[in-house]
Amino acid sequence: MGFPEKVREVYPLDNLVLRVVFQNGVEKRYDVKQLFPQFEIYKELENNPALWSNVEVICGGSGIAWNDDMDISEYELWEGGTEL
């Protein structure tokens, strides 16, 4: 297994879906709801549009984050996303 590409850009879409652009130009859709069964903390995004829209790429592209407690690694975004 190789290392996933670093994240270049992230865009919050409707229905808790992200559009993630990787440094190699590949774009993927990532449905954050798939994390709900395992990680309760992400459910906070459902009823907090301001938090949802504040998603940012972590410095260096190693993932994305909403705050210090809620982030997703580039590996999870790459493996769990669907290529556009």
C-alpha cells in the first residue's frame, strides 16, 4: 500500500458530503456520515452549519479539520472517498 496524496483543497457540500481535491489533481467525494457509527463526535456537524462550513486543510495537507477535536486524515479521505 502506498501513501495517499496530500489534501490540497476541501469544500463542504450539502448533506455532510465533502469535495476533497488532492495534490495530484484527483477529486473525491467523502460522506462524513459514514463515520457516525464509530465516532459519535462527528454527529455534531449535523446540526451545526457554522461548524460544518469551517472545515480547513491541515497545514501540509495531512488531512482536514473543523477544530482541535474533529479531523479526518488524508488516508481516510483517500480510501473512504469516491472519485469524481
